Amino acid sequence: MVVPEAGLPAKVTIYEVGPRDGLQNEKSVVPTEVKAAFITRLVDAGLPIVEATSFVHPDWVPQLADAADLMRGLTADLGDAARQLPVLVPNQRGLDRAVELGLRHVAVFASATETFASKNLNRTLASQFEMFEPTIRQALDAGMDVRGYVSMCFGDPWEGAVPVEQVVAVGKRLLDLGVGQLSLGDTIGVATAGHVKALVAAFADAGVGCERLALHFHDTYGQALTNVHAGLQAGVTTYDASAGGLGGCPYAKSATGNLATEDLVWFLTGLGIEHGVDLEAVVAASAWMAGQLGRPSPSAVVRALADTAG
Amino acid sequence: MVVPEAGLPAKVTIYEVGPRDGLQNEKSVVPTEVKAAFITRLVDAGLPIVEATSFVHPDWVPQLADAADLMRGLTADLGDAARQLPVLVPNQRGLDRAVELGLRHVAVFASATETFASKNLNRTLASQFEMFEPTIRQALDAGMDVRGYVSMCFGDPWEGAVPVEQVVAVGKRLLDLGVGQLSLGDTIGVATAGHVKALVAAFADAGVGCERLALHFHDTYGQALTNVHAGLQAGVTTYDASAGGLGGCPYAKSATGNLATEDLVWFLTGLGIEHGVDLEAVVAASAWMAGQLGRPSPSAVVRALADTAG
């Protein structure tokens, strides 16, 4: 039954990260044609944005070593629509490859904490921006737009709770460099609803409105969807989600990872919030992908509905 | 990190239903001493109310055929504290057994829909009250208080969405019969946040305040905790939950069932809402129970923390 809640946005954009953020943590390499079929199914299901892959160095993430092949194959199949699929570019070399392929949307990956900047980027919190600056400038010069992921925005496994001011400072630096949208990540899943509202409010106080923000929640402690609820009440209208709940953070103890796209779609549908996604088609894609990976989806909605989806 | 959200209650009562609602759906019979140990651990973990069992006819629910033995054993171990543990009494015969044992708190189980009243109670929606009336009156005469569960308050597998007016009518009848608190159950897990607020508002319009209401959510579609969030925003301060997420509805396709107590505790703690529960102790109890049942807990928090809990 559709029962709206007063004060929530009328429309939400779901930013699908399953093919990139979900699959990058899979140990056994997924064939390129399976990835392409998964992405195509998600696009066909009405997901308005599907992040396809990452042009990371193959030594770091062997799962994504086929990034260029994947994008070439998708372009052959989907034409210009494939060039609209965002890709992660961790550095300038990654961006060069995206430019060669004529892609239109890229994303960079920053850290809100000193320790994660060191471990994940081999940079200090302050010096990470030196790495992003030329990449972002070159992307903008090429007419692309750039998304800025910020990880560890709520808690960090080594540093504990992360002050909202610190996250705002990192986000502002990225915006100043030309990033169009920030994706604020709860990488280890420790955010709760009040913290989400406090972070969005801190950005607003710093002059960064909701239209520049996306929220990216992990379900490690079962909190992802309540955090979306808090984000909606704070006015944020873009949410990252992963079809079937694929993915996870290697630093968290649990196997659970990204908010499942299906659970988010169910929630938005119940509230009468427009999202444009065909739930059954996403469930079918995720159930199919779960079969490819050989294990059940962690999404509650996929488990409840997979029998009835094709 | 604790970050409160403006306007939420300062304190919440968790009504633990794992030993009764969780275990009643287990196919293989759990030994009475295991049930008693589970209940004792939950009480020791600070859960203020732990529903222990149901005095249902053993032919209906063989799992709970040991109800009287269980309560006698608990009374020997815990003394008067065991008499404070609520039990479900589906009819007058069940109540007679609770009276004999000197118990203080009982609960009856009603349906908000015609079809479920027929299938679960073998009554019509209207005639179910004839069954409850003498039971409730006798319980009140014995100085007990009576909780009234209302199932299928949001959706019903046969009837679809359930009108809020219908739920309010059933709840009002139970209150008029002398029930102290209503537990409004989303038996098949289809509620979303706006629907929760609409139902609480409909009760308020009918003169039934939040202090008479508890909310009982199932996580079949991953919505349980957002529904609690909506309930808190509507002012409700009592929530049913099941340690380790034990239980499920036999009519839903998914194995997922009750909101996990641990996920609720994590959520409340993050919001700075007082609950009085020792999270690690509940996690340890649920991990131990999962070992007894031979399968992992569906609770995200238990899966994330069970390694570190004793």
C-alpha cells in the first residue's frame, strides 16, 4: 500500500553501484560478458545511473582488470547509452582510459580520515587532493562531470567516530576542485539516523545544499534504510544502492555490504516516492547474478520475491 | 557515535518476543532447559519484558507443549521474576493454566482481517471478541494485565492492504474489553514508514494515545527498522523485537521474520535513546541460541558482532 509521509521529496534518484562497488570485492573473477549482461539488465530495469566499473590498476583489483574491454563491449551493444555510464577513475591514468573510450561521467574516491587515506590511497588526508586536482581538471576540460566519493564519513575502523566538520572540509575541497556531486559513504555501516541528519545539516551550514549530496549506506548493522529515511527527511534526493545488496567492506567483520537496491525501491514505492525503477526486473537481475556468483542475495526483498520474479 | 534526532522519545521499552514468537515457528522441538536458559540470559541482559511462551493447545504448536513445565522451572530458578514474564493465552483454558501458575501478565492474539481471523482463530472478525471477552475479564479479575496482539495490521496475504479504520476498530474493541496495551503487528512485513505514521495517527484520532500502543514489525522486506523510526517520530515508545531475529511468518515466502532485538538496540543506542539493554549480552545469547538451532542468526548486528561477544 502506498502511504506518503509528509515532507519527503517527491522524487529520488537511485545511483546503482552494484556492478562496480558490488563486484569489486568478489574473489573469483566474474566473466566480462556476465558483467555486461548484468549492467544491461539494470539499465533496462529503469535504473537511471549505473556505475559500470573502475579504471583502477589491475594489480590492485584483478576483478576489474577488464574495465576497458567491458566498456568497449557495452558501447558496441548500447551505443551512446554506454558512454553515459559512470566509471571510477582513481588517478590520471584511469582518466586517460576513460577519455579514450569517450565516456562522459567519472568518479574519484577520497577519504574523510587520515588512516584510510593512508591505507587506501597511500596519501595523507591533506595530500590526497594533489592527486585528484589534475584528474578532476582534465575530466572537466574533456567535458565530463565528476562525482566525488568520500569514504568513512561516519566512523572509521581505526579512528572511531568521524567529526562532521572533518567530512565537510574534505567534501568542500572536492567541490572546490570541480566535483559536481559528493557521495558521502558510511563505509563500515556505523551511521544511525541522527548522525545522518547532523552531517547533512553541517554541509548546509557550510553552504553545500542537498542537491550536491548523495548518500551511500552500508547495511553492516542493519541501519542502511533508516539512514536513507533520515536522509530523505533532511532533503537528500540521491541514494547509492547495489542490486541484490552485492558488495561489502573488507574492513568490516560482516559479509553484509551495500544497501540493496531492491530494499530501497520497496521503501520508496511504499512512500509513493517516484524512482522510475521496475522492481521485478531488478529482482530478476539480482537473482540471476546471485546464481552466477553461486550464493543467495543478502537483500530481503530479493529473497522474498525471487521466486516470483523471472 | 551517539547523535540524537530532535523530537524522538528519550526512552523506549523493548518487549522481547524471541522465546515465544521466535521459537514457536521452529520445526524441531527445542528442549525446555534450552528455552529456560535463553530466557534467563535475555532477562539478565537487561531486557525489561521477555514473553516466555504460549499456553496454546499442544496439538496446534507442539514446540510450546512444555509451556507449564517451562514456567514452573523458571519460577524455581528466578522466583517472582518469572511470574512477571508475559505469556500468550489464546483462550480461557490457556488462561486457567496461567492463573494456576500465579503469572501476572498475559496476552491475547486477535486479527485485524476477516481471512486471518478465519484461518488462525477459526472465527469471524466480529466473533473473535466473544472468545476474548471472558478470557480478558477473568484475567483482570485475577489482577493480571492483558496485552492485545493485533495481527495483519498493514497488509494481509489474502486481502491486501488493510484499511487503518479496520485496525483501529479491532484495537478499540480490545481496549474496551480491558486490554492495557495493543501490539500492532505487521505480520507479513509489508508496512512502510508513511503507513506506520498513518495508523498511529488514526488511533490518535480515535482517542487512543501512543502510550497504549506497541509496534511489532517483521523484516521480510527489510523495512522493520525504518518502521520503528517512523513509529518513534509518531511518539510510540514500545517496540516488540526478537533476539537474533528469531521467528518468521509461515505465510511469507521469506525465512526472515521478526525485527532483531540487536538491530533495534544498535539503532536506539546511536540515537541516544535509553533502553537499558546490554547489547553484547543479547548478542551472546542469540549467538548461543543460533548454535543450539544449528543455523546463523539473521540479525545484521549479531553477524557483525558475534565474533567479539562471548
